[in-house]
Amino acid sequence: MDSNIQSFYDTAELLKTLGHPVRLCIVNGLLNKESCNVSYMQQCLSLPQSTVSQHLAKLRAAGIIEAERSGLEVRYRIKDERVKRIVQALTAAEE
């Protein structure tokens, strides 16, 4: 048994954050597109911008994505390499 239980708690929190269908869709979309802004995501998901922004805030707080401002535009991209591998493994099962 691994005595570093904290790493399991951290991984569980990561998986909980990814466990929402909208957040999983956002992360998958960012993997495919590399980066995009909230307006693009809003159109793809057919959700209000406020809803997409709330999900982006949770993903940022978990360290899954990061944002880069360029003038008035904020572009998001995947920050955590583990997330890339997890989502790729999950979506590969669908193909």
C-alpha cells in the first residue's frame, strides 16, 4: 500500500472536477483545439456564457486549465498533462 494518501486525495479531487459532463466536454474541446475563448465554447455547447464561465472557473481553480489574456480576449488551454492523458484515454474508448 502507498503511504502517501494525500496524492490519492489530490487525484480524486481532479477526477471529481472532470466528472461533470460540461467540464469534460470543455477539456476535450481544448485538447482538440489547443486553445479557445469563452464565446467559442458558448456557441459549441449552446449554453449561456455565465454557465460556461462558472465551469471554466472550477477548472482553473483545480489547476486543470490556464488562461492567457490578449487585449480583451481570454484564451484557455490545458495546463495539467495528467488531464490530457486521462481525457484522451476516456475519449479513445468512445472511438
